[in-house]
Amino acid sequence: MMIAFFDFDGTLTLKDSLLDFIKYAVGKWEYYIGLLTLSPMLAAYKFGFINNHRAKEKFIAHYLKERDAVQFQKIADKYSLEQIDNIIRVKAMKKIAWHQEQNHKIVIVSASMECWLKKWCLKHNIELIATRLEIQKGKLTGKFATKNCFGKEKVNRIKECYELSEYSTIYAYGDSSGDKEMLEIADKKYYKYFA
């Protein structure tokens, strides 16, 4: 058996799905006003004063906290099924198709949210490991229900879900420092392969 792990944003996509989804979910006006409001926090993240997990949680909370979970999931599903294919790299989908022809197991391992990747993955017969949003009393809390699936956490989550010793060859595709640890566990590693 062989398995292929793909990062999502930047590796398979032409743009970041987090930003693309938020703009889709709240509208351009609210999105850009939010960027202005969040600019001190975004600057603090850029200069290393706050980590990836905290910055991302604050970003998502600003736009999504207190939203009705059922209505939100409908928006996420619609985005997943109708918009994601528009930002996918053609070369990347050809490689996924090649892996599928070889009967390899294919897994997206992403720091983006499960809620807006899930339907796209199901449509393309791909398994998914991603960050999940916390829901309490039917509303989004603005926090994560899991650790941000980034860096070492990608490998932790992979090992929770798959017994890697069962696979004769492990492929991994990534494009950033957040994929470094995932690439290290692979027999065949591809960095910025589709760029």
C-alpha cells in the first residue's frame, strides 16, 4: 500500500482558502473592514509576537464568532462544492488523479478548516485531516476544537489516523515551513512541486 499526503493552501491552491472563504462568507465589504480592524494583530503575527494558532483563531473569531452553526455549515458546504475548484492548480489535480489511478490512499492535511474542505474532499474521493472549529449551544465560539493542524501537529494528526508502517511508500507535497515536518516523514517529498 502507498499513501500520499497533500498540504492544501498554496500547494494545491492558487490562493489561501481561509481568506477566500471568509470573503465569500461575510462579503467583500465586511472582509476588508475586518482586515483594517485586525491590522495590529496581523502585524504582531508577521513580526513573530504571536504564534500561528493564536493569530488564526483571533482572525476567525473576528468574522465568525456567534454565528449559527447550521447556517454557517450550509455556507461552508456551498463554498466547498461551488468555489474551491476555481482556486485549484490544474497540475495538482492531475497528480491527484495519477495517485488515484495507482490506487494510492490520498489525504489532504491542512491547517484550514474542515468545515469548508470536507465536501470538496468527499466529491474527489480524498480523505481529510484539518483544523476543526468549536461549536457550543449551536453557535461558533470563534475557537478551535482541535489544535491548529500546522507544523508538528500535521505529523501528530497523521500518526493518530494512520499506521505509517503499513505503507511501503509515503509521498508528501507541501509548499511552506508549516509542511516541513510532514515532508520529513515521507519517502518521496515534493516541495513547491506545482508552483
